[in-house]
Amino acid sequence: MMGTVFDVSRFAAEKTPFYYYDLALLGKTLEALNKARQKYGYHVHYAFKANANDRILEMIRAAGLGADCVSGNEVKKAIQLGFDPKQVVFAGVGKSDEEIIAALEFGIFCFNCESLPEIEVINELAAARGLVASIALRINPNVDAHTHKYITTGLEENKFGINPYEFEEVLTRVKDLEHIRLNGLHFHIGSQITDLTPFKNLCLRVNEINHWFLQKGYDLPVINVGGGVGINYREPDKEAIIDFEAYFKVFHDFIQLRPGQQLHFELGRAVVAQCGSLVSRVLYVKNGINTNFAILDAGMTELIRPALYQAFHKIENISNTAFADMKYDVVGPICESSDCFGKAVNLPLTKRGDLMVIRSAGAYGEVMSSRYNLRDETRAVYSV
């Protein structure tokens, strides 16, 4: 499968660094996603936290996806860009009163609630406005996603979700809250999961919990299993679009839905990661006895994943396509030793002014950028 093609002559005229978005690839990704999900009648809410670029979001909305939001401003942006409020879900362990009020007034589809105190606050704020809030319980299923510890969310040690030993207390309290309507269960075990086995394990756990609620008299209309399916960072062109069919088939084969129950997903990285790259110029090359450094004009302020998660991103010198027979530590200009995109990266002979592309940066790149060191804001460039 062919991935993104980079126009070196066009990029040479652009001020670097910049985020480059291959909108044609995004379009093909959305087509593949819709074909796979529609086969099973599944609902997908796009996770705004992965990338909140307006042009990206407009294409996602046009493809018929809903919105998965984790802040009040994400909810507001979804509504402003034309997402149907009845397809907007609002998650997060620390929703402020102001954020909850705005979401209530927009009439969103559902609050994914992570604690009993949060449910009580939503009830109070809804009551003051004569509204009824639709909620799902964010359940901690204690399923190990086998991913980086910072992006694992489904274990009891994580801050997310309601634990099974709290179920009885939560249901007892919810029965008395007149401005809350319980309509579903929500799960999310983590991110960048490349082995489908954890999703099978999630399905089996969802079946147990769904049955427990049914025994308590709650035949809930919605099961939301979150997202988390990973992408191929090492070979982005080989797998530019993930196998959505295989991913959804796991849930089709192993989850046991009640008649009429809807299955919802919250996908982010899998939708946008491969369509985005970070393009940068080499400022300097420092050759040493043990280490050669290629110092770029992009840094951890533009792509923090390698510094934060020790994440791998493929790095290419698109100004020189000769055989890669040199090793460089590819670093940025930020005054932190962690400002490193990759160590001992195989590259062709690299010189000042060469254009470098850091691949698979469409998710958790632009959206996590910062002005640390009073850096300039980094703009986006799109395929034509």
C-alpha cells in the first residue's frame, strides 16, 4: 500500500517547521473505516484529542463520524464545526462545572462518567436547568492493554473509570437522581494497541459486566468500547491504512450484545496518524567521534511523543534519497536533553538545509504542540 508522497520542490519554498497533512490519504482512511463499520452497523465517534485541526475535523464530520471529546472546548469546537450534538460524547475524569453546563445546554448525546461524585454534580447542574442528562458509566474493566504505561487506562491502578466493587453503590444512588438517565456502559483500555488480543479480552469482560447490569434490571441501549487500536509507526507506507475490518470483526465475533443494543467506538490515532508528518530543516550537523547529530529546526515543542513516551517515529531525509549508510542522533533546538526524535537513525549523508520528514505525526503532534522556549506557532500545510 502506497503512503504519502512528498513534493520536495514544493516543500523547499515553505517555511519550516510545519505539519503536512495528506488529505487524500485521510479521505481513503475514512472510506475504509466507514465501509468496515457500516458492515456491522457500528457507531464511531472521532477522538478530538488526537488532532483538532479544523480541516481534518471538517473531513471527519463530512464522513459522518461523531465526536469523542475530553474537554469543554472540544465539545464547543465540535458543535461549532457542525457535528451533530446527538453524536457527541463527553469523557474525562475532571469535568468542570462550566464544561458540564455548556455540554448540557448543547444537548449532547452522552456524558461518559468516571465517578459517583461526578454523576451527582451533573445531576445537580441539570436539575438547576430543568434538564435530564444522558450518561454512560465509564467502567474500569481491569484489562491489560500491554502498551506504554502512560497510555494504559483500563487497570485498577489507573485514575480512570468506576471499579466493579463500586457498582452497587452507584446504582443505588443513580436510582434517586431524577435528572440523570443511565443509557450505557463505556470502556477504554488504552492506546496504540497493536495486538488484537486485548480487545478480545475486553469483549469477554464487557459480556460479564453487561450481564451483571441486566440482572440488576438495566438493559442499557449503548455499549461504548472506546478505541485504542494502534498503527504501524515503523513502516508507515506498508500500512498506511489499518485493517479496520479485522479490528471490528473481533468485536463482532466476541461481544454479546442484547437485542437492539448499539456498539460505539472512539477512534482517533487510527484515523489521522498516518496522514500527518512533521517537516523540518537541518540547521546544523555536528560530527563527533562516537555520535553524529543532525540538529533540526523542529523540536519537542512540535512533536513531544518521542520525549514523553520514548515513542518511535520513522525519520527520512527527503533531500537526499541515496542509500542510508550514516547514523545520526536527530535532535531539536530545545534546551532539554530529552529533545530528541531518534538515536542512531540510519540516514544518507545529511547536511545543513536538508529537508527531514518525521512520519506518522498526524495524531498527538500538532494538538500537543507548545510555545515552550517562546517558540513560534507551527502552521499546517495540506496536500493539493
